Amino acid sequence: MAKTPARESIIKNGAFLIHSKGYNNTGLSDILKAAGVPKGSFYFYFKSKDEFGLAVLDYYWESVQGMTDAHCSDKNVPPLKRLARIMDVYHKLFESMGFNCGCPIGNLMQEMSDLNEGFREKVSDIYSRMKDFIAQLLAEAQEKGDLPPSIDIDSTAQFILNSWEGTIMHMKVTKSNEPFNLFKQMIFERILK
């Protein structure tokens, strides 16, 4: 469906609410009130809340792409520094939110993967793309001689992403920087040395 201001407002405001309250705890009335649109507008743009939720996942992915493009596209910066930079950017974002909310994609992975196959498939696809982004930076680093040839790029990228998502969850629990500091130390001072 074509992007319209009303549809985009529903997605953007709904994405914010879902990020802070969870998918199942966010009602359509909350979304429509935040978006400032009447109830009939929702069903004009979305057949169901689940269709809307999948559009929200696309919105989250577009946000991730925008952040990575903005902070990682400068090829003059070494690839491992670009990877560290994007982790720092996200860390500062989570810190600015008081370590509340966490990763919206990771949250939906936890909340919805066992409940809805469409969500599970969409999140799995996004997770694979996130892993591929990390793998691309690691492959660049390997080509430049910054990583040894013996490192398996795909496995290492998957491990970094899994560790990153766990770090985000742990920051939510501890409300502190400690999980992030440990993550950076282990990834950048041990694994990618």
C-alpha cells in the first residue's frame, strides 16, 4: 500500500507505543489516539492488528538501516571502528531512555515468535539482515588484514548479534552500562583481536 501521512502516523506512533509497552499491551485505541486518526482509518490501511504489526517491523528495520547508513557508510573509517561506532550510537540511545524499552526488534522476537508465524518469519528475516550487515564489516576487516583469515565471518557475526541482543536485555535489567562495557571489551578486545 502507498505511504500516506495518516498511515505513516499510525505506524510511527504505534511503533513508539509497542516499543515502550509491548505488542500485546498496546491497544488499537491507544495507537489511534496517539496518531490522531479515527478508528475507521486503521481498517482502511490495515486488515488487522497483525498486518499493522508487520508494517511496524518494516518501520523498525528502516530505522536500523538509516542509523547504520548514517554512522557506518564512511569507508575511510576502518570497518571494526564502524562496527564499534554503531554499537556506541545504539548504546547512547538506550542510555538516553534510561535503559528502558530495549531493542524493538528483539522485544518482538521475544514476545511474538512463539505466538505468530508471520512475526517469527519477519523477525527472522530482519535478524538475518542485521547479521549480514555485521558480517559485511567483518569481511572488510578480514580483507584489510585487521582480522585473521581463520575467523569464520558468518559464525562470528551471528555470535556478535546474539551477544548484542543479550547485552541490550541485560541493560534493561541492570539499568546500567556494565553489560555494554563487558560486551565491548569481549568483542573488540578479545574476539576481534
